[in-house]
Amino acid sequence: MKPFDDFLNSLSEKDLSEIIEKANEASNSIAQKSPDLPTRIGNQTTIASYQISIGLLKKYHEWISQEN
């Protein structure tokens, strides 16, 4: 199995920027639908964490599936 650190080192600034941009877009979208500040902050944190996790998982899946 490939070392996980190799995956982390394979991530480019562009990869991370794209993942974070999608998380920010989702976070901003959910903020408009949240009725009050505590709910908004909680929802934004949750959706940003989810989007970043999914983005990294997708990149990992692509990376681990590559043949050396």
C-alpha cells in the first residue's frame, strides 16, 4: 500500500484551493438559509467540514487508484 504521506505531498496548492472554494460556496449558500447566528455558524462549520472531507476523499481515491 502507498504511504499516506505520499498522498499528502501529492496535493497541490491548486487542488487545495479548489476544495476550499467548493466548501466556501456551500458554506455561503447554507448561511443564507439559516435563521439565526448560532445556527448559521454551526451549519456553515458542518457543511465546510463535510465538503473538505469529501473533496480530500475524492482526491485520495483518485491517487490510490493510480498505478505506479
